[in-house]
Amino acid sequence: MTLDTKSKMASFRLAFEAEHARREADRIAREDAERAQQEADHQRATQLYETLISDSDFLVEKGLVVELTRYSVNIDHKDFRLRAYFEAGEINVTAADKRTATLPSAAPRKQQVVTSSHDALVVLAQFLADEIH
């Protein structure tokens, strides 16, 4: 093996190690971005939840129970369920009718995707108005 061949092998090793390090850095950046997005989604879900529970008299008057999970806010009533699910910067707002459902987790009848907690609040209010005549 000549000196030139050894030099090329070392260059190949360095190129491989550089590529491997670049891929690892990309993976870490993707994981960090995903974690930051999940934290933002949870923060927005918490913000919506706190807004909803701030008027406990209204919730009791309408027979509503509000629950927060990691990425969703659920509003339960004996006859229907409203839900705002936060994922990847979007909020999927749904309404499901429990009266016609055969399972406790009724399939959504209505669905709308929004991008802000305020818009989710408005859509939840619209869905609630549809359900409570």
C-alpha cells in the first residue's frame, strides 16, 4: 500500500465520519424541532383549557365538563362531546353526538381545522350553539 493509497483511505474515513456526524446533527435538530412543536401544542391546549374553565358557572349551567389531556381539550356533555386536538401547529375541532353512538367515543359529525386557540374557541362556541338549542 502506497502513501497515496493510505491518504485516500484516511480521506474516505474522514468523509464517512463527517457524513455520519452531519446525519446525527440533522436527527437531533429534527427531534428538537418536534419536541418544541409538541411543547407549543401543549401550551396552546393549556391556554384554551384555562379559558374554558374560567367561567365555571357557565359550564355548570350548560352541563359541561372540561378536561385537558396532553394535546387535547375535551368538553363533555351527556348528549355530545366537543374536542380540540392540537398537533403540528394546527387544531382539529370536532363535535360528536353521544345520543346516536354505540360506543362512548362517538365518531365526529362535524370537524374544522384552525390554527389559533382563539379560532378554536370560536368554533367550539359555534358547535356548542349547534348542540344546545
